[in-house]
Amino acid sequence: MIDLKDLLRNPEMYKQNMKERNFDPSLVDEIIEIKTQINSLIKDKDDIRSFINKYSKTKPDEKIIEEIKNKKEKLKTIEAEIKKLENELEERLELVPNLKAPEVPVGEDETENVVIKTWGEISQFNFQPKDHVELGKIYDLIDIERAGKVTGSRFYYLKNEAVLLEFALINFVYDISLKQGFIPIIPPVFIKEKYYRGMGRLNKVQKEERYYLPQDDLYLVGSAEHTVGPYFAEEILNEKDLPKRFLGFSTCFRREAGSYGKDVRGILRTHQFDKVEMFSFTLPEKSEEEHQFLLSLQEKIMQELKLPYRVVLICSGDLGFTDYKQYDIETWFPGQNKYRETHSCSNTTDFQSRGINARFRRQNGKIEYLHMLNATAIAIGRILIAIFENYQRKNYIEIPEVLIKYTGFEKIMLK
């Protein structure tokens, strides 16, 4: 959540930010108007309380007693109205995205993202390359049809060597990251509404994307980030203990509500998938440095896997709701003859920590909000696609060299 005081001091800055991010800037005026009404009602409430207190230690006459009675009734009405307006204010504040970094390019949508780096050679084949759906059938690695029968669309079974390759990727990423001081963690896949909202992931627009269990009043997470982030909710860390870095594995659940008809072929966009996520809690003055560090680790992972990719700086219109600044890594998919997003890397500054009240104490005693960052280590389904398609050979699929010690095999052969 954004800092309301800052919005009230700098409304034009927030309006411009919302305009550049494809949000309705009139929301800022609505927030100011509601806050003005609340302040006016609070003054009326205080005036009434002051009047009542004035006679609390005296024996007022019948006229004053009647007036006190009327004012108490009015006080109930005012307090109810304040509560109603405060709920409206909170609902609207949840719709205000994070401020963007000055260096984030202004753009309408993903077509205006800026490629800042390209690495690796595009795979060349002396045959027509297949996509992962064909390869999954030929080598008996992915079964979408039976998953559709058992569960429905946008689910899949991983089979045979694909399963072992998933675990190889997980072990590979943990080996790299633990050397950098990350704490391994497997977080819950359920989260309370309070903290999902606090993380900026459950406003009334985002709710459509979430799986909700009404009997338990819990949501299924869309990423390990969603439950690793609130790990220090309502806590105060010490400056000397920062940064805190976690590496979390989780099965993730997303309705993909806004993507009907998009990427329906294969396992690129599904309702359930596994992912390893990096998450950092750091000092405000160190968050840009931490952002670059996380991006460098993502690149290291991709380079060791020898998968061609490009790094993209996300423009204002495509920027994640909670993000101050965001990079994506897009990996080359020969089966689609294009780059596709496989990683994101985001600095959310104090936007999420403010929502969950996660803070730190400086050595001089001052308490501030933490800066929080998240970055994909491996979105396993998408990297499996990239490996299958880039490492396909005429009669087998090769295993990336760095994964062989984890898989125990060098090739996936026809059954």
C-alpha cells in the first residue's frame, strides 16, 4: 500500500504515475475527497466528545441532559459514517499502484518494453524443430489429455525423465543460491486475506485471479513470494541483520482469469505450476543494488543452462502493480520462434512492507519500513519448455551439462 500522507502531499505526482501506468488518475481525487470528509467528521466527533466531557463531572440541568442525549445519538451516527468512509478509503488505496522508478520507460503495454541485453546464440537446427507439446508426446514426458480428463483444462501430468529434470532444476538452483547466503524455505501454499491484501495481491480487481477456500477463509498462493513476503509481518528487524534472503519452492495456483484463449496450447500458462522464488528484505538505500544482484543471479542460472535469453526493462504500462521497477528475462523458444517471458525481477520498495507492517530499526533507534524484492529463480514448467525445445536433437533430447550430475542421464531417448 502507498503512503497516504505522501499522496496527500503530492497528489499530482500520484496522478501522473497512475496515468503512465494505465490507471484512472481520478482515483486520487476520490481518495482526497474521502479523507477530507473523514477529517471533517472526526472534528465533529471531537467537538461532541468535548461537549459531553465538559458536563461529565457536573450535575447538568434537564435541558443539557437532553442535549447530551441527542449528541450521543449523533455521535453514533458520525462514528458509523467514519467507519464506512474509512473502509471506502482503504478499498480505494488498495487500487493505487506503487510509484515507478524515474528510469522506468513510459509506455502503453508490453510492446514498449525495452530490451537492454541479449545473451546466447539462437538455436539452429538442420530439421524442423518441434514445440514442447509435440516433444512431450513423442518422448512421453507430458500428458495434457489425461490431465484434462481428470482435472480439466490447463493442467498436466509430468512423466518419466521430465519429473527427474524438474528435481534436477530445483537442486541446481538451490546449489547456486545457497552459496549467496539465501535461506532455503518451503512456505505454506495457503494465506490469510489480511496478509494477501497487505502484500498488494488481493484488491477487488486481483481477486478474480485467486483460488479461495470459503470454508477455511484462506487463499491459495500464486507464488512462493506471496507467503515468504509476510514472514516478518508485524515484526521489527535490526539493521545489522539485513539483508535477509530466502529461496522458496512452492506449487503455485492461478486462475489465469484474464487470459482466456491465450497460450492454451501446452504448459506455458496453466492453473497449477511449480516455481522457485528468490525473496529479499533489505535497507531502502540498498534495494537498487539488491535488485541488480537478483537479476545477476537469474542471468547466471540461465547462462549455466546455456539457454539464449534477453533482459527486458518493463515499461510503465506493463509494470506489475506492486513494482517500483521490474525486469523480465525472456527465453528463446524455438517451437514458437520467439522469446517468451520466463523470469521476473521486481523491487517493490516499501509498498508491500507497509501493507504487512514489516519494519527494521536503525542503529540510531529510528524505525523504518523494509524494502522487499522478489525474483524468479526457476519457473519450472517454462524452463522445461525451453530445455526441451532448445536441446532437442533429431532422435533425442539432450540434457544441459550442468544438470547431468542431478539427473544421472545425458539424453532423453525415444521410448
